[in-house]
Amino acid sequence: MISIKIIIVLAILPMIMIPGFAQIVDPIQLTTDKSSYGNGETVTILGSVSQVFSGYQVSLSVYDKNGNMVQTAKVTPNGSATFVYEMELDDDFKASGYYTIKALYVSQARTDITTFYYDKFDYMSSGGLDVHPVGKTVNKIPEWVRETFKFWADGLVSDQELLDSIRFLVDNRIIIID
């Protein structure tokens, strides 16, 4: 009787524990420097990965409102597990509307998306009207930076690591200093 209970427990235990270990928390985060752009502008794509894997790049794919792929690019995360890619809004962008950027890193489990609005005729981006994309908030502070601040407050990371996070925010125009 005891051996049957042990076998049942041993059979169920991995099913309970494995999903917790298999989940990846925010393996990649993606955003843009603005929510809307005009013809000829540059979209700055900002991101971070939870872990850098040597030899792997982040694949970026841009889709129009109909789901057609417009552009692709690859970018390598730096030693701080962040990446930046600048994309010109050129003739590939034929129509005004929302565009979706999808990032893939290592596997399908490591993906994120963000959106931006493109106005082919420029009046939305230059007129001061801010169009907020569907889905994610743009210009947000990446989760890894938030964690660094928490860890610093708890004395778990150095002042230099905190300053490196602040530098990332300044360098990527998330914080603008005049």
C-alpha cells in the first residue's frame, strides 16, 4: 500500500514542479522611442533580454496592418543584455497605419511585440498629436532596469550597475536630459 502511494507521488511530483522551472519570466522586452512617426523618420527599436546567449541574435520582423512582412533585421544584444536598432521609414512603408514589430530571440518562448503608428503624410507626427499604439506602452522603462533599481535599494547591486542602467535610459532617449 505504501509503495503505491510513493509511486503516485513520484509520478505526480515532476508534473507539479516542471512547469515552474520551465517558465521564462520576461525573456525579452521590446519598445520604440516614440509611438508615432512620419514619412522619412527613423524608428529606434530598444530592447533587452534576460540572458545573453553567445552566437545568437535577436530577429526583428516588421508587419503592416494586414500582417504582411515589411522589413526584417538582426541585432546582437550587448554585454548589458540590451540592444538598439534604427529603422528608416522608407518606401517599404506604403500606407499609413499601425505597424507591429516582433522580436524573436533563440526560440519561440523568447518573443515580444510592440506597435507604432506610421503616418505617410506626416501630419500626425509633426503636429504634436500623440497616437498611442494598441497593446504595449512605448517609452516605458524596461523591466531589467526596474529590477536593477529594486536590487540597488536592497543593497544587492553596486552603484556602478545602477549608473549603467541610468546611462542606458539616457543613451536610448527614455530619459531626456537637456
